[in-house]
Amino acid sequence: PDLSGYEKFGLGNVKYNISRIRVTAVEFPSASISLIPGTGIKLVIGNASLTIDMNWNIRTWMFKDSGRSTVYISKVFVTAIFSTPLDNTGHTSISLTSCRTTSGDTDIKLNGKS
């Protein structure tokens, strides 16, 4: 979904809109799945990265600008635990028990008219 809103900076408000958000690349160079006896499944993703492209525009009482942006997020680490109990019909269900995510670097490139 698009993001829009206002932020107060110094002498006035900045109105912003971020639209056409698209994930254009995802890399999982290190991923593993293991069984945890009596609990479920553990998923570990290491050193992942993703690239996101979007349109943006900002407006203040003094100026306005718009353009495209690319965000590159790297050194993403995810550990997730899923429980896998049987439901009352005997079928396995799956639910997220815990999840921890960290990211290391974020690089933002803004291309605008100004």
C-alpha cells in the first residue's frame, strides 16, 4: 500500500507520499530449516538482502519535489519458530511462535527534480 502523511520539521509541516512500492530483488544466500522435537520447525535466514523501488513526493510551504527512490537493505537476519500441533481433526496446523529480525545496512538513493 501507499504511504502518506505529515511530519513537523522546524518552521512547518512536510507532507509526503510514497507510492508504487515494489520489491524488485530478494536474496537468501544462507537459509536453513530444522525440526525441533516436540515444538515444530525453526527457520534461520542469514545475510539476506532486498531491493525496493518506489515513487515519492514531498511538499512544504516553501518547496515541493518528487522522484523515484531505490532502497537496498542488506545483512538481514531472521530466526522464526513455528509450532506444528495437530488440530482436533488430526490435521497438522502451523502457527508462528516467535520471530526475530535484524538488519545491518540500509542504502537509500533518491532521484528527484531538485
